Amino acid sequence: MAMTLVEKILAAHSGSNILKPGEITDIDIDIRVARDFGGANVVKNIREHKLNIENPEKTLFTFDCNPTGSDQKYAVNQHLCRQFARENGIRVFDINAGIGTHILIDEGFVVPGATAVSTDSHANILGAVGAFGQGMGDMDIAAVWYKGKIWFKVPPSVKINLKGKMPGNISAKDVILNLLGIFGANSLLGYSVEMYGDPVDKMSLDERMTISSMATEMGAIIILFPPSQEVIDYCRKRSGKNFQPLYADEEALYDKTIEIDVSVFLPLVSRPGEPHDTVSVMSVAGQKIDSAFIGSCTNGRMEDMLKTAAILKGKNVAPGVILKIVPATDEIWKICLEQGLLDIFKKSGALVSNAGCAGCAAGQVGQNGPGEVTISTGNRNFPGKQGKGSVFLASPEVVAASAVAGHITTPDMIPAVPSLFEQKVTTAVTDSHEKKSIKAKPDEIAGRIWFVQRDNIDTDMIFHNRYLAITDTKEMRQYTFNNLKGFEDFSGKAQPGDIVVTGKNFGSGSSRQQAVDCFISLGIRAIVAKSFGAIYERNAINAALPVICCKSFDELELHDGDNIKINFRTGIIINLRNNKKTDAEPFSDVQLEIYRNGGLLA
């Protein structure tokens, strides 16, 4: 039977000749990674359950979330991980190395056809080389470190064919922003996406990494690029391995095949709050900015640095505007030094930091304050993600040009005289979040509902990244939903036994386990949603927090505060106020087993 690329990779790592979408199988993981914020919880899980490390040579720590070590809780966690690494012969790519997912490619750990998992929700960037990468929660990673494999549900596949001639002013970041504008945050939820077409064949590795890095923001499991000869040669040189890349079979079956004409693509920006809220750069041109950021796993590569330098050379950042530049890896940083790019950056007035994730990780270079308007090359602009201000997402070219102009613009529209600040405007920003908790072991439960009628509630709304260093579950409860507008007081009002009912794509965004554990700490019994972010669903299942997928609640005629009954085996949900029923997805055998056992590591 013909298979797609993701099916080929997973089959090769599961001992199966054939895999189909929906099948659940154990897959061998070639490289297993924990970062600095997730690493402490991975170590805690390993120690609490008295587990061994299956293969230290395949196990890594990458400290990219806070490479400055400037935050006390991060510093404590990093030191804890270093001690554990020394005890178990695990290699650490420390705070001087850069972004872990980039290191996996550049250091030859991951090659086409390989599998890797990390506590980084953007581990699917490895799809850029035709490898399978997944962000997973702390419990998943601990299990992989112990067993060398983990269960995974084979995703359905979508083939996207790009056609037409790419306009000269379109970058890889524009390509992914255009795709986000087309597909939104959840229409590709749970899919593995494969990219094909002449424009794809011409893309460099750096461009592929930019696009693959934002699969998470589209809700996709991964964006896979069939490896080009350039990618194959690069990975063979870096790894020293003479591997054979995998490709989809010609007769492979795809759930959808979509053709997109790139000739109509425009330079885009994402407006503050949602990466998929994309508009043309010209529609917001002139918007005054306070700061600009170039870096992240999406746009911190060498090609991005060269494009930035070409725009900044001989120019100055606008008065009062702060430009922060963070290369993705230390290797790229050193090349920038050798080629004189750092000199260009510094003469323009930019701040250049050591390599790392930067802006989209709390406490790092790139954060902004209340009322601050930032234009960023990052992958996310969720409220509070890059600080308490507003964040537009754009390409390095647009960000660099905007930093010089003092307002959002394109490289060909940089004015002779930059915009100046005439008055100081302060915009009040309110923190918002909610909390809930769950405890349940029976196959059928009942409880009062919180009817949160919203889609795309991301993990920063559930449990903000400023609290990621917390490992004590009891301490998490007070921060549940405190970044979700209208539900800031949720933790004070939720009662043990309550149930959350919400919309599509609940838990999108980060791989943080805390976004699940905070509900458990409150005693929330279950979460019912129209759909879940892929990583969030795994984390909840593994923690024995019941998550139930229900496509529609219309038949139940729900009101906030209703009591409902849920049967996990049958999927039947009953509104106890009016006895209306509907069918949700019943637990899979795997989910039911993990739930009854009290968790993946129980």
C-alpha cells in the first residue's frame, strides 16, 4: 500500500510495513530533547518514578529559552538539569549554543527520515529536512528518555502544491503568513502537511525552516518538505552519515490536495493577538512602532541576518525605536562577526544578543511593555507572549525597514526622514486568565460546566509563559486562565468537580504541561471542546485529565452553569437540566488505559 511521507517515516520507526491515518503505534525516537524550562520537570518525572535513561547518546538538553541565565528560576532549573546530565552522561547544549531545534539540524543529530521529540512545541521545524519532529510535554519526554519510544497516532495528510512564479518581494515568512491567512489557525488542525511544486523545489534550507517552524500556528502536526539535493548534501556533511531520504509514494492517498498560486502572494503582517490575522503590509503602513525584533526559530538563520544587514547598512534605527537582533545559533552569530554583519548591526543602533529563542520566551531579549508596539519576526503574537504590549509579525526585511523608518513599511518605502515620537501614549493592558481543576477515575462523570464560548484559546491564555519555571502543581492553580480576558478570576470561582466546555483548537500553542496541570490542581474533572491543539490533547491524556472532543453542542442547548454527564467509553453527553443528549468522540483504548492507570507514568 502506498504511503505519504509522514506514514513512511513513522512506519520505518515502528517496525510496521504499512501505517494508516488513525492508527496508534509505538515509534522509536532517534533524538530526545528537553529544554531549560521543560527539562526540570522531565528530571522531576524521571526521579519521582525512578526511571533510567534508555540511551544517553540519543538524549540532549538544549538551553535556549533563557540563554542569559538572568532569571532566578530558570537559573535554578538549568543547574538542576546540568547536574542530572553529569550524573547520566547526557550532553548539554548550554546557554551559549542557541536554539535547540536548529542545533539538531546543524550538528547533524537529525537527518531526513529521522524522528525527534522535544519540549519545544516548534520541534516540527524538523519537517524542513523531511524529518519527523514533535513538541511534547514533560511526561511524554520522560517516557521517551526511559523507553526510547512513545505512542503516536498517525495523522492524516494534506498535500499543498504551490504553483506560479514567486514575486520578487516575497520572502519565506510571507509565504507562511499567506498560508496562515488562507488556512487560519485550525482548518489544518491535526494534519501532516506536505509541500510540493516548483516554488518549493527552489527554496533553500533556511526558507524551508521558516515555513516549517510555523506549522504549530496553523494547528498542523508538521509541515514536511521532501528533501532537496541541497538539503541532503547539507545533512550528510553535518552528520557524516550516508542516509537514504524518504519520500511519499506516487500513489499515496491524501485527505486533501490543494493547489495555491504564489504569484498573487503579498508581503503580509499578522496583526497583534493572532498569527493568522494577516493583512497586507500596506494596509498598516505608517503604524508607529516602539521596537523591533529580528530572530526566533522562524527567522534567526544566516539568510535572515544577511537580508537584515543589507537593509541596515549605512542607515540608523529611528530615534526612540529599539531594534533587537538575535541569531538562532552561536555558529550563525560567529559568521555574522566574521563577515562584518555585527558591525553593521551595531552601527545602525541595534542591540545584538547571544544566540537563543529570544522574544517569544519570557524574560529574554525581545519582550515589550504595556502600550509598546513591536514588529517582530517571531512565530507568535498571542496576548502576553512577547510581553504586555502589541506585536505585529512580519519578515526580516519588513522589520528592518520599519525599524529604520520608525513605522511599519517595506524596504522600498523607507523615508528619507524617519517618524519621530511627538507624544508619549500609554495603553493600559490588563492581565487575564482563568482556572479550573479536575479529578476523575470512573468511566462516567457529572459536573457543573463553565461554558467558555471561544475558539483558539492558546496555552498562554491558559497558563502564561511567565510562570513556566513553576514545577509545583499546587502552585499552578492560581494562574489558570489569568491571561484569558473575562476569566481572570476563574481560579477563585471554579470548584472541584467542575467541567470546562469550550470551542475549537483549545490549547493551541506551546507544549507546556502546566496548561494541563493547572486544571488538575483546581480539581477540574474534564474539558470538552470542539477540537484540541495536538500537543495539548496528548498532554491531557498522559496526565489522566479527561479531554473530550465534541463537534457540536447545539443539541444540548447548554447554558453556563448547567450540569452535564459524560460517559468516556460511549462518548454520550447529557445535559441534566433538560435531558438533551449528543454524541462526542469516545475514549480510544489507549486513552482509556492511561486514564484508568492515573497517567502515562503511573
